[in-house]
Amino acid sequence: MPALNRQIVLASRPDGYPIESNFELVENPIPDPAEGEILVRTIYLSVDPYMRGRMNASQKSYAPPVGNREVITGGVVGEIVKSKHDQFQVGDIAQCQLGWQAYGTVAGETARKIDLDQAPISTSLGILGMPGLTAYFGLLDVCEPQAGETVFISGAAGAVGSLVGQIAKIKGCRAVGSAGTDQKVEHVVSDLGFDAAYNYKATSDYVAKIAELCSEGVDVYFDNVGGKQTDSVFPNFNIGARISICGQISQYNRKQPELGPRLFFNFITKRLRMRGFLVFDFVDRHPQALAEMTKWLNTGKLQYRETITNGLENAPTAFISMLKGGNLGKQLVKVSDEI
Amino acid sequence: MPALNRQIVLASRPDGYPIESNFELVENPIPDPAEGEILVRTIYLSVDPYMRGRMNASQKSYAPPVGNREVITGGVVGEIVKSKHDQFQVGDIAQCQLGWQAYGTVAGETARKIDLDQAPISTSLGILGMPGLTAYFGLLDVCEPQAGETVFISGAAGAVGSLVGQIAKIKGCRAVGSAGTDQKVEHVVSDLGFDAAYNYKATSDYVAKIAELCSEGVDVYFDNVGGKQTDSVFPNFNIGARISICGQISQYNRKQPELGPRLFFNFITKRLRMRGFLVFDFVDRHPQALAEMTKWLNTGKLQYRETITNGLENAPTAFISMLKGGNLGKQLVKVSDEI
């Protein structure tokens, strides 16, 4: 172990898109685990859109904000280097909510031991972690897609959206999505098996494009993005369509709230159902879902991609890039070597 | 029977709020019923907000528009004066979708025979008709209110809203509403048993007012109105709140669509569920619901009010007044005498 820990703390609150100076790399002593805790060496750190909400002073998100000069919230997978919890041994690999730091302690009961035989450990932050569970429950439980229905996904090439489309295909649905580059569009169709997708940055009339790609209308909408992309699905909904609100990334970095068309009358004419959710709402069923996702992964039914940035010091850059769509699949930061 | 029928037809399509000249009273022969039909003499005509959507040329509503110079759509209760349907006798009272006219024929299977021993026949257009069923299913099925929860109702003094609050009270909830006059506010609290209400036309800060009246937050929102009133409920929602979209009367008469704040991120942070519905979605259970509503009415658990305008020729005036909140409870037009 090094003499000192390295941590990324919140130096100032972002106003709009975060900038590098909102973050600061600091050094502090590596803590010792208290009774029931484990000390973890971070291997991969996950950067996710939800973290943006935690950087606001006001409570606009579902968890308390990160305080001034506090370590940024975040999930990691790493190696246990000290253990005062009887379920964990030194050398075990665990996934836990450690934050943006090279070392840290957490209560053992909040950590999940990773089976090295199942899949690469980075998947515990992606397809076999929070994003995978989000896709699973947000599509299957919130929207109850039926075979033959059309599922539309905004943010289709992201960590969650890329899995939603593939799960929709497993369930016999048509999967159609939107993404922000031609490369992403090509990827979700050619590599992931989406039936169609479009580049929203190269399209002016989203309503017409969705109508073209979803010729039988949209039965299920999995929304990662919000804003104009979401508005444009409404004219394409079939009667009885279901909407899962997973993220609204188009809105998180606005300095002023954006106005939009009032959409609620559509709920009457088309008898729509909409539900927002958090992956934690389904915590009792996480093990069952992970088992099914692992099976789909290991039988080739699910593909995934990772965008990996090297070095804890580059976590802010990776985070900002992800918020602007720079990632394909899961955005990770590699903080130290696996062994 | 008179020599000629009287009908109100659509003379021109409203642009914004309807005006008298959008309607025209015409005279035509009284039709004879074909096989399987009944000829009905209208006693009461119902004017309802949904009719406004039918007056637009484009299909913005869930049913085809009324054509130029066609009789306006509407439910009536009346006396059968000729019958070619074996379930109906001359002299029976029936509720049916006859439109704005003094006489008309409908297929017998689309009419509902009214039991004169249960309640006044006008209730078949209100508390024991479409508005009553709308309140029943829109609250109980769409929102599943639990005893002790707070139910907020916009348009609380209207035909539907006034019943929603009372059903909420029967189910052990707190009922709080908004209405457009001090008289309506007084009525829903003193006469109907709402726990609280406010006059939105005399209130500047709706968010603060709802927070004051719903000190434990809002668990269920039954929306008849939309617009700013609906926006203002969102900061007051508890986690897991349910939203029933029944009407959006604040939006129906706008010449230009109104923009509003984007609200969908709230669905994530508060895990909200929203659903739009039509009373016809529950048609299989209408008889069961009517039986329960009748029991509540006849045991004094439900109160109702009617605002009655006399004369078919005044139906446009009554309709326009209702769209502007001139009614207390159900707005009816008395077209002819009961006997």
C-alpha cells in the first residue's frame, strides 16, 4: 500500500456542465477498517449520470448532496486489503459504494463479493451491476413488454440503454433507439441487434424519424434522456403504451430549467402509463435478476461495451465526457491494476 | 310529439373558447326507429368538458370529431316514445348517447334502462352515470388510495371532482381540492366533507397553499385541470404517489399550446406513477360500480349538486359556462319535462 490515499473531492458546485475545477485531487491517510468494515483498494470506478444530481447544493435528487470538499459518490469494484468482517477475506474482490478514491472503508454488509469465475470484474459495475439491474427492472417490471411490441429507447448506446434493447429482443420485441453519433447507431444495430436506430444530432424531425423506424407505433418507451427526444415519442405512442422514466440526462446540466410542451392530455387519449423508478426499489430481487443476466451474458444473448479511462486523476474528465455522450456502453475509470 | 325535431349542430369550429355562433339550432323531421332502435324524447342533456375536443377538426381526442353541421355529441336521459327493440317499452326511461337534440334514435343495445325507484333520473347523467363511474374507477382503480393517505383533486367542485373527494373520504383518506370560487371551496368542505380546499383564482402561490393544506404531502392526485395547478402538486408529492389524469380542462380552449416546466425528473426522485384513463376502459365493471355508488348515494355517504339550464336552445350557453367553471356539480340542460 502507498503511504497516502488519493481522493477526488468536490471543490465547487457545477453551474451547468461540470468543469475540471469543480473537482480536486487530495491526499489523505488510508483509513483502517473498524469492526464490521473492510478496506478496499479500488480497481475500477464507475461514473454515472446520477452523480450529477448529487453535486447540486439543493436536494433535487433522491439522495443527499455531496458536501463541499467531500469525496464524490460512486460505485467501485476492488480488492479487499484488510477485513474486519467475517464474510470477507483479504484478496477477495468486492463491489461497493466507495466513492472516487483509491482506498476506502465500507461496512461489509453493504459490499457484494464478486465471483471471479462468472465474468470480468468490471462487469460488476455494468452489465452485472447497477446499470444491468436498472435495464432489467426498468424494462421488464415497469413496462411489461409483450412479444411483438415495439420498444423505443433513448440513450440507446449507453450503459443502460444498450442492455434495454437487447433484453427487449430476448423477449421477442422490436427494439429501436436513439443515440448521438453515427458510430453509436451502427453499434447498436450491427453489434447489439437493435432493429433500427437514429442519430438525434443528425436528425431535425424526431417525430417523423421515430414514425419511420417504428411503423407500428411505440408500445414501450424506456427514457434515459428526456427533453425534446421524449416529446417526440408522444405522437408515436400506441394506445396503452407504457413509459419507464430511468434518466433525464438532457436536463441535468441546464443552468435554467427548460420549458416544454404540456404532454399530459396524451395520457387520456392514449391511456398511457408512466412510472419513474430506482434500481433500489427492486432490491429483494437483485440476486434473481443478476443470475438471469449472467446466464444471458454467458450464453451470448447479451453483449456489452466499456469505455475505460485510466487513472483516478482522470475521473472528472471521464465523468464530464460521459455526460456529453463521449462513452460507448459503460464508462469506467481504471484506478489500479487487477492484481 | 311536435311536428319537427330541434337539434343543435356545429355551425363553425371554435377557435379557443366556443362562442354562441359556433352553434346553430335547426329543425328537421323526427326520425322513425329502424329495427332494433328506439326513439327517445330528451328530458335532460349532459354537457361535459370532453365535448370540446370533439369540436376540433383534427383528431386530438379519443373519438372522431363532430362534422360540420352535425348534431353535437352528448349523453341524454329521456323517455322512449317508439320502440323497435324488445328490451324497451314505450314510456321507459333510458340513458343513451343521443346528442344535442330533442328527439333521436339509437340502437337499443347502446341504451341503459333507468330504474325510477333508485334515484332521480338526472343522476343517470351524473353521480350514477359517466361522471360517477369516472370518479370511481379513476380514483379507486387507477390510484389505489390507502386509508390515511392524502388525495388532492383539481376541479374539486365539478361533476367528477366532487365525487372523487367523497369517495376518498369513504376510503379513509384525507381529501383536499382546488376550485375556482370561494362558494365552491365552501361547498366542497362544508357540504361534501372535504378536509380542505382552496380557491386557485384567489391564490398566487399554489405550491405553498397545497403544502399548507396537505401537511403530510400528497399521495394521490386526481387531475381534472392540468396546467399550472398540476405543476404545483409536484413539489408536494410523497415518494410513491399516484397520479390519475382524468381531464386537462385548463388546456382545451387555448388557441396556442401552453409551454410548462418539464416534470419527468420528479418521476425518478419520487418514484411516481401516472396513468390516463377513459371510463370505457372499465366497461365490464360498470354495473358493479353503479351498484356501489347507488348504495353510497342512498345511505347518505355521497352528496351531489346539479346546475340545470332550461331549454335545448340554451345548451351552447350552458356548455360555454361549464367550460369557464360556471357550474357547481353536474351541468345539465333540461330539454323537456319528465312526464
